[in-house]
Amino acid sequence: MRTREWCDRMVDCMNRVMLHTAISCWHPLLGLVLVAVFVGSALGCPARCDCSAQSRSVICHRKRLPSIPDGIPIETRVLDLSKNKLQAINPDDFSAYPQLEELDLSGNTVAYVEPGAFSGLYNMHTLSLKSNRIKLIPLGVFTGLSNLTTLDISDNKIVILLDYMFQDLHNLKSLEVGDNDLVYISHRAFSGLLSLEELSLERCNLTVVPTEALSHLHSLVSLHMKHLSISTLHPYSFKKLFRLRHLEIENWPSLDVFPANTLHGLNLTTLSVTHTNLSVFPYQALRHQSHLTHLNLSFNRIRHIEEGMLQDLVRLRELRLVGAQLSTIEPYAFQGLRGLRVLNVSNNRLDTVEKGVFQSPEALEVLLINDNPLVCDCRLMWLLQKRHSISFGEAQPECSTPEGIRGRPFKEFKEALLSYYVTCTKPKIRENKTQIVSVDEGQTARLHCSAEGTPRPLVSWLTPGRRHLTNRSHGRLTVHNNGTLEIKMSEVQDGGVYLCVASNTAGNDTLLVSLAVKNLGSLYANRTQSYTDHGNDTANGTNPPNLTMGMDLKTILVSTAMGCFTFLGVVLFCFLLLFVWSRGKGKHKNNIDIEYVPRSKSNGASAEAIDQGAGPRRFNMKMI
Ligand SMILES: *[C@@H]1O[C@H](CO)[C@@H](O)[C@H](O)[C@H]1NC(C)=O
Ligand SMILES: *[C@@H]1O[C@H](CO)[C@@H](O)[C@H](O)[C@H]1NC(C)=O
Ligand SMILES: *[C@@H]1O[C@H](CO)[C@@H](O)[C@H](O)[C@H]1NC(C)=O
Ligand SMILES: *[C@@H]1O[C@H](CO)[C@@H](O)[C@H](O)[C@H]1NC(C)=O
Ligand SMILES: *[C@@H]1O[C@H](CO)[C@@H](O)[C@H](O)[C@H]1NC(C)=O
Ligand SMILES: *[C@@H]1O[C@H](CO)[C@@H](O)[C@H](O)[C@H]1NC(C)=O
Ligand SMILES: *[C@@H]1O[C@H](CO)[C@@H](O)[C@H](O)[C@H]1NC(C)=O
Ligand SMILES: *[C@@H]1O[C@H](CO)[C@@H](O)[C@H](O)[C@H]1NC(C)=O
Ligand SMILES: *[C@@H]1O[C@H](CO)[C@@H](O)[C@H](O)[C@H]1NC(C)=O
Ligand SMILES: *[C@@H]1O[C@H](CO)[C@@H](O)[C@H](O)[C@H]1NC(C)=O
Ligand SMILES: *[C@@H]1O[C@H](CO)[C@@H](O)[C@H](O)[C@H]1NC(C)=O
Ligand SMILES: *[C@@H]1O[C@H](CO)[C@@H](O)[C@H](O)[C@H]1NC(C)=O
């Protein structure tokens, strides 16, 4: 046996000598190097493999080997058997090489690994079983690998991770289990992984976060969960991960909501939630993450960043929200973020980024806003003035309006151009003077207020009850984008003077509109009101006039009283009828249920009063 091995080696050596001589003829310098290597590996090397005595490595990469080759030196530390045709790993396959530190079995066709396959390899620190055909890893496969620090079992066909399967890997630091058919991770699968710092769970068929299993990883620092079809995150999903600092959630296309307590208990420094279906910035979930420095929310469907919602993120330095559908960053959005240095909101729908969104604009070093429909008016002036001291990245931002500077990169602006084009104009309301609108009760009233100006003015309304209505729906009252205030099912008490305010950064304009709602039922006093024409153009913000409700106390009392009388009358009448009826039938019921629908009691309230619960109520009456 010994002799045969020796012969094999001799033949192998002869082959090498001849090969090397040939090469050295062609290139003397290369020859020298190779001869040196050859001399070093004189101790032996399996046929077809490359060995290095210095590093004690045996490299048999892509050699079509059907089994583990003979002739591997006993003292081998690094063994690379990747991309061969190995089909199974049996116990004691490697027990002859107790000094193995690195073993690469990736890219074979291994379908089964026997328990004990790696027993005795106490020095091994890196093991790769990546890209094989393993369906199940039985208990005991990793027994004895107590010094292993890196394990890769990704890209196999593993369906389940069993309890205690990694039990002995006390020193494991990095584990790759991605690209498997993983459907379930048993609750104690990660038990024993006391040192695990990095875990990748990618491209699996998991439908929930394996919270219980993860909770054993007390040393985990980085968790990467990519390409998963998890659609729901539960509160407290990442419990007991006390050391977790980096969490990456990427490509969960069906995730719509990021619940408030999802990150509860974590103390993250970087968080990345990208390529999901989230449409709302996860403010609540981010609360208390005061050590967060990097946040990446790119490629979601987030539309707005609201005012003052990120105040807890006091240490945030870099915020990325690329390729979303972001159309507004409200003023004061980054309030509290004193150290924000990098903001990347490129490829969105922003028309501007105002100076007022930042807590400290001077701290900003990099601002990527390319690929946005930027309107270059006075709101962007601050940025254009800083254009030589701030980095816009490689893709320079451009204006989409005004016409004269469209498509021109920021850096090319001359000062003269700035003062000519980058301007704002005060809002001007097209309707000339106080409008008087009159509708019948129950009809829809429309109060128009269309304004022009650059940037496009925001129209808001002040009701007679001094309620402030902005651009959206408020029950029956809706402020449309074109400024029109629509009041559906108008009630008499909607009448009064409304104030329209159109404002933009350059100033504001106001308009008074008087609404009269005609009461149709002539039961009550004539309560349509007329208002004196205030007639003054309050273009530069004089105080709104006295907005009194045209409803006096007497009217309220009278109408309430009338309502009560009618109501009491009806009840008594019903009561009487029932009484007579029950007598007539000769049946003496002691209890009678009376169901009635109370009348609206909101007569005296102001315009914003919304009818309170108008459902039927039950009375229970005792009859003697
Ligand atoms: C881990 O490896 C070191 C040498 O790198 C060795 O001294 C130690 O005994 C090994 N641990 C175990 C449990 O075998
Ligand atoms: C996992 O998902 C892939 C793709 O959706 C599918 O082809 C495969 O059958 C699934 N595996 C299991 C075990 O469900
Ligand atoms: C994302 O959300 C939208 C609407 O909320 C829905 O229509 C769409 O189907 C969702 N996409 C996925 C992949 O779930
Ligand atoms: C959170 O982590 C930071 C370091 O990233 C550390 O300084 C801080 O003490 C931790 N806070 C808690 C409550 O663990
Ligand atoms: C943010 O997420 C996107 C999408 O996953 C990725 O392309 C980008 O590299 C990430 N940026 C950083 C700084 O992590
Ligand atoms: C406002 O006044 C101008 C002339 O001063 C007139 O042309 C325009 O039609 C008026 N608009 C309205 C809405 O009354
Ligand atoms: C504004 O839009 C609303 C709803 O689209 C419409 O009813 C109203 O007439 C419009 N106002 C004007 C002034 O065009
Ligand atoms: C109701 O008020 C309107 C406007 O104030 C007035 O023109 C009308 O005459 C009043 N009708 C009655 C019946 O008082
Ligand atoms: C506005 O009202 C003031 C008094 O309140 C009056 O002196 C002034 O002439 C008015 N201006 C216009 C344009 O009606
Ligand atoms: C309102 O505007 C007029 C000119 O349009 C100006 O003379 C006046 O000072 C302004 N008032 C205020 C309070 O800004
Ligand atoms: C309108 O502008 C004036 C100053 O021009 C300002 O004092 C006032 O608060 C503004 N009103 C609104 C509602 O923005
Ligand atoms: C507004 O009302 C107060 C008290 O209700 C009154 O003193 C003041 O004169 C009124 N102002 C106008 C402009 O009507």
C-alpha cells in the first residue's frame, strides 16, 4: 500500500517535472516559481489536484471527482473539493485529516450527509455544503465541530431545520441557510448557537418570521432576510435578540404593513426594509430606535414623510428612500435629526425639498435628488446656493420647470439665471370679491376658491365654527384639489361666512364666501342669514372678520322645545294605542318594549357637529 502510494506520487511528480520544464522553457521566471511550489509539495498530492505545502492546501476544484480522492496528505489544512461529483458524505470520510481547518464541498451532488461525517475535526473553522442536493440534515451531522465558525448550507433542498441540529456549534459565527425550500424552522433549531453573529435566511418558502427559533440567538448581530414571501409581520417578531444591530428585510413583495411593535426590544444601528409593498413610512415601529444611524427604505411605495414623526431617531446619519413614490416631505419632517448627513431620495416624485424639512441643513453633506420632477422656484433657492458645497452624487439633479431652465444640471447655474428664474409669486385668488352662495337645505353647496401662484398655492378653509379644513375630506365637507369646498347635504347651521386662504411660501391671499342655506320646512323661523359684504381684499393677510354663527339662543330653545313636544306626543300616542290594544285582546302584559328612533339633537350645534349615534333605542315600560 505504502509502496503503491509512493509510486503514484513519483509518477505524479514526474508528470509535474515534465510539465514544469516545458513551461519554464517558455517562461523562465514562471518556471522558477512553479518549481518552488513543486518542491514544497513534494510530500504528496492526489492526482489531478493542486497542492501547496506552505499553506498545506489541496485544491481539487472542478476535477469531475466521483469520490474523495486518495493521497490527500494527513496534515492537510485546506481541502477544496468544490464542483465535483461527490454524492454522499459518510462517517469517517475525513477522520484521517484531523488538522482540517477549511473544507469546501460546494457544488457537488451530495444528497445525504451521514451523522458523524465530520466527527473529530476539532480544528475545522469553515465548512461549505453549499449548492448540493441535501433534503434533510439529520441530527449529529455537525457533532464535534466545536471550533467551526462559518457554515454554509445554502442552495440545497432542505425543507425543515430540526431541533438541536446545530447544537454543538458553540463557536459558529456565520450561518447561511438561504436558497432552500425551507418551510419550517423548528423552535429549538438554533439552540446551542451561542456565538452566532450573522445569519442569512434568504429565498426560502417561510411564511412567517421564525420568532421562537431566532430567540435563541443571543449573540446575533446581523440578520438578513431576503426574498421571502412573508406577508405579515407580527408585533414582537424579533424578541430576545439583544445584540442585534443590523436588520435587513429585502424583497418581501407582499408585505403591506409594518406594525408598531415589530421592532420592540431591538436596539438597531442599521435597518433596511426594501422592495416591499409598504405604502406608509413605519414611524411607529421606528420609535425608540434612538441608536439607529442608517435607514434604508428604498423601493417601497411610501408617498409621504410627515412632519415631526422621526424625532426619536436622534442619531440618524443616513436616510435612503430611493425609487419609491415619494411626493412630499413635509416641513419639519426631519425635526430632531441633527446629524443627518446623507439623504438619498432620488427617483421619486418630489417637486421640491425645502430647507425647512431639515433640523440642521448645514450638516447635510450628500443630497441625492436626481430623477425627481423638481420645480425650481424659491423653495429650492437654498439648495442652489449651496450647490458648490453639497454633493449631488454622479447624476446631477435637474429642473423640470420653469421652462427656461428645464433639463439644466444644478452645477451649471449662473447666479444671474438663479435670480431670474428661481422665484416664487404670491397666490392670487381668481374670484374677485366676496362670494354669496345660497342653496336649499339638503343640497350640495360648492364654494369656489381657485388660486394661482408659484409654487402652486395650497387652499384651506376656515368654517364659521372656526374649523380649519385642509386639502382632503372632513365628513360632509371636502376640500378639492382645485380649492373648491364642497358641503354635501347642507344643513341650515352650515350657513355663515367661510374664509378661504390660499398660501404658498411667497405669501397668502384670502377670500370670504358667505353661505346661506334655505330652510325648506317653514316650521321654524326664517333662518337664512345675510352677511354684510366685507368687500376688502385681504390679500396680505388681515385678520379674518368676526365669524359669528347666525343662530341665536331663542331659535335654539324654540326648536329644541318643539322637537321635544313632538317627540313626547308621539310616544304618548303610541303608548295609549298599545294600552288600548292590549286591553282589547284581554291579555295583560306587564312589560312593553318600545323602539323608537330619536330625532337629531344637533340643531343648536355649529357646522362641524356630526350627528351622534342616531340608532334606534329601546325603552322598557312597566304597566300596572
Ligand atoms: C479549537 O482550536 C484550537 C486551535 O485553533 C484548539 O487549541 C482547541 O483545542 C480547539 N477546541 C476544541 C474544543 O477542540
Ligand atoms: C418553495 O417555493 C418554490 C417557488 O415558489 C416552489 O417551487 C417549491 O415547490 C416550494 N417548496 C416547498 C417545499 O413548498
Ligand atoms: C401591493 O398593494 C397593492 C394595494 O395596496 C395591491 O393592489 C397589490 O396587489 C399589492 N402587491 C402585492 C405583491 O401584494
Ligand atoms: C444600544 O446600542 C448602543 C450601541 O450601538 C449601545 O451604546 C447602547 O447602550 C445600547 N442600548 C441599549 C439599551 O442596549
Ligand atoms: C438600500 O437598499 C437598496 C435596495 O435594496 C440597495 O440597492 C442599496 O444598496 C441599499 N443602500 C445601502 C446604503 O444599503
Ligand atoms: C374678476 O374681475 C375681472 C376684471 O377685473 C373680470 O374680468 C373677471 O371676470 C372677474 N372674475 C370673476 C370670477 O368674477
Ligand atoms: C373643483 O372640483 C370639484 C370636484 O372635482 C368640482 O365639483 C368643482 O366644480 C371644481 N371647481 C371648479 C372651480 O372647477
Ligand atoms: C327670509 O330671509 C330672506 C333673506 O334674509 C328674506 O329675503 C326673506 O324675506 C325672509 N323670509 C321670511 C318669510 O321672513
Ligand atoms: C378696506 O376697509 C377699510 C376700513 O376697514 C377701508 O378704509 C378701505 O378703503 C377698504 N379698502 C377697500 C379696497 O375696500
Ligand atoms: C398690504 O398690501 C398693501 C399693498 O398691496 C401694502 O401697502 C400694505 O402695507 C400691506 N399690509 C400689510 C399688513 O402687509
Ligand atoms: C398670511 O400671510 C401673512 C403675512 O403675509 C401671515 O402673517 C399670515 O399668518 C398668513 N396667513 C396664513 C393663514 O398663512
Ligand atoms: C367682533 O366681535 C366683537 C365682540 O363679539 C366686537 O367687539 C367687535 O367689534 C367685532 N368686530 C367686527 C369687525 O365686527
